[in-house]
Amino acid sequence: MKSPSKLELTIILAAVILAFLVVALFWGMNRGTSSASTSPSVALYVAPVAEATPASSVAEPTTATSVGLAKLKGSTTVKALILGDSVAESLGASNKNVSSWYSLVSTNLHTKYPGTLQWAFKTTSKATMTDALNALTEVTPDTDLIILCVGRNDWATLTTDAFKQKYEQFLTELKAKSPNVELFLVVEPPVKAIATNNQTFPYRQVILDISQAHQLPVIDAWTVFIKDPVPLTGLLADGVIPNDTGYQIFANEVVKKFEERLALLP
């Protein structure tokens, strides 16, 4: 038998190698197909590009969500409504733009918060709880804050029970009219005449009881005036209405109560 030549051996070897490569390629393709069929498919997701929002339409979080005094924490205006008598009006201040209690409060808070206070008034010199009830028409949807300063003159027209009933009525109607408005109650300071203080003191207690029952902040000017080292006559312009010194004490108590409230807010 004739032995194959070197060329023939080379051809045979090349054919074997080629056959091996074909088999290996076929086996690899089948293995890949099997693996893909048992594995979960993965889709490539390209998120759409959102259109840029104009900066002017983006509201500051504090402005969009804040109500009442919380607006002071943003560059916003707190619209405050003052209801009451001559004490609330700062009638005894020598210059209302400087030494009234509300001007002093605004100046103090403006050094601490970016927001501002805008004051509106519905006051008369002898205002009573009846006048405060009638003044509820002044409350608008954008009223943020109300300071109610009555009680000193009610003894002449209302019993303490009638005063309490009207006060409770005020709270009920205010809540229905403007549920988000913040309300601060004021206990007015004493006067020089002891007899008058004896008549008004029970009305002071009614306000304190209501503030506790409804968990409402109260600005107790009666107590801070009594406790102040300056004699009462030095705090009153005419024995009845606070003077500049008295309004400074009053304003300090308002600021204190406002900041106590702000400390509870986010």
C-alpha cells in the first residue's frame, strides 16, 4: 500500500481542523441561543428629556406652602388685621409710625425674618365684643393673622356670661369664614383707676379661660404691665391708654408670643 504523500497529509489535517472549527462554531451558537431563551429580556430605556421650567414659575417652598405667621420665614407679606379699641389702635403713642406697638413689632421682626407685616385696622375707641363680631366682614381669604383686643369696655354693656357667649360666637364664625387664619387674643392692660380694674378683671379671666379651652395664644398685657418695674402711671398716657413706654412693653410681649408660635412651625 502506497503511503500518503506529505501534501496529502497536510490536506487531510487541514480538513480535520476545518471540520472541528465548524462543529465548535455550531455548538457555540446553539449554546448561546439556549441561554438567551431562558434569561429575561432586558430593554434599554432612554428617559425623555424634560423641558426646562422657567425660573419665574418656580415658587419658593415657604411661599407655596406657608400660611399665617409662617410667611415671615419667606420673602412674603403677612396680612394682619387688628380688631379692637384705642389700645389696639395705639392711640397713646407719640408717633404711630415709630412708637406704636405694631410699628415696634414690625421693626423688631424685620431684623430677624425676611417676611414683612402689613397691618389693617378695624378699631374704635370704645370697641366691645359686639363690635368685633360686626368686624368679621373685614376678614378676607388672604387675611393671615388677626389680633383681637377687646374686653376693657364690655363691662358697661355685657355680663361676663354674655361676653363669653359673644367671644365664642366670634371664634366659631371666624373658623367657618377663614379656617387657616391665625388668631391671637389680647388681655388689655389695667388702668390707673382701681374701681375700673375691679370691673374689668372678670372679663380678663374669661379671655384667659377661652384661650386655654381653644388652645389659642394670648397676649396678656395686664400681667406684663403689673410686673414691670415702672409704676403703672409711668406706662399710661392718660391713666388709661399706654404711652410710648407702655407700648414698648406691649410690643415686646407681642413679639414674644409671635416667636413662640414661629418656633413651632417648620
